[in-house]
Amino acid sequence: MSSLGGPGNRPTTKPTPPQRGSFPLDHDGECKHLMATYLACITKVQGENKPECRGLAKEYLSCRMDRNLMARDDFKILVSEMMRPK
């Protein structure tokens, strides 16, 4: 038997970890309302990084940091990562 990759002879890929590591999920929904508002904004602007959604992103990240759902970090660093082209 030869080794040609994954099922159906498709090449296999290695998963890549998240850029900022893993973090606890918001099981209690403490920041869910902010996430929903932010996602609605992103949908409205068709996925573009528009100023009207950036404030919502900051509120959501603040909520997660305040509840220890992610490590506290400087917003200048977070914003520079969000603005970096993919």
C-alpha cells in the first residue's frame, strides 16, 4: 500500500494554531450581545474593516478581557494585528 496523502488521495494539510493562542469559550454568554452586535455590523459593511465596527470590536474584546475570557492586552497591539493584511 502506498502513502499518497489523505482519503481519496487528497494531500493532507497540517492545522495551524490561532495567532493569539487558545482562550476559554463564553459558555455563560456574558459577551454574547456584544459579539452579535459586532457581527451584525460586519455583515452590514460586507466584511470590510470599517470605523463603525471597530468601536464594537473594542467593546467586545474589553468584555472578554474583563471577564478573563482572554488575556488582557494593549489595544494598540490588537488593532495593529486586526489591520494587518491577510
